[in-house]
Amino acid sequence: MQVMSWMASITSYAQNCNLHTEAVNLFCEMITQGRVQPNPFTFSIAFKACGNLAHPRVGKQVLGHAFKRGFASNNCVANSVISMFVKCDSLEDARRAFELFPEITERENLVLALSHFSSLLSGVASIGSMRKSEQIQSQVLNLIHPSATL
């Protein structure tokens, strides 16, 4: 089975059938067999399934595989990781994930950082934590422009 076939099956479980456990199990089977290497999109689907299951521990294991394969800094993967932690109500892990991904002090990384920030902020707002979202916004603005204040 090629990566696209695995991805189609995992996606089908995760999105069309709401069988998130099966999606994660299939992803783990793909990793364990080792014949087909996941791509960034496969990781994103796995993180979405972990988030929908509210299993941050499993998500952290998937993240370890993403780091091992060099995909953790991929924009699609990074946003999926942040969203997963927020869905799991693991806001501290989401914040750490945001800080872990590419530095945002350089101008060329600003768009990427804002994309990650958007994932983090929308996730926090979706669970109704306005105080936390204000704190995160303040921290991010300080990272982007240290003299910025709200």
C-alpha cells in the first residue's frame, strides 16, 4: 500500500466515518510496518484524530514520530499539533508547541508564525477561554514586537 492509499484510509476513518480511534490505529500500523513512510499530510490527519479523541498522550507519541522524520516544523503539521492540543484542552502543551516551532523574530517567518498563532488563538477561543486567549495574544505580540502592548 502506498502513502496515498494509507492516507485515504486514515482520512476516511477520521473525517467521513468519525472513527477516530480506527484512524489513529491505522496510522500506528503504518508506522509499525515501516514499508510506507508518512508524509506531512498523514501526520496532520493523525493529529486531527488525536484531537477529536482528546488523547494528548497519543498525540505526543505521534509528534515524536513527526520530529524523528523531520516533519514537525512543516506548517501543516505544526498547525495540526497546536489544534490537537487545544482540542484536548491541553493549553499549556499548545503554548509550548507554538513556542517550539520556528522562530518568529525574523521577518520572513512572520507569516508562518501568524498562521501558528491563528491556530492557537482560534482553538482557545473555541473552547471559551477568553482570558487565556488574551494572555496568549499578549505573549505573541510581545514575541513579534517586544515593545507592543495591549
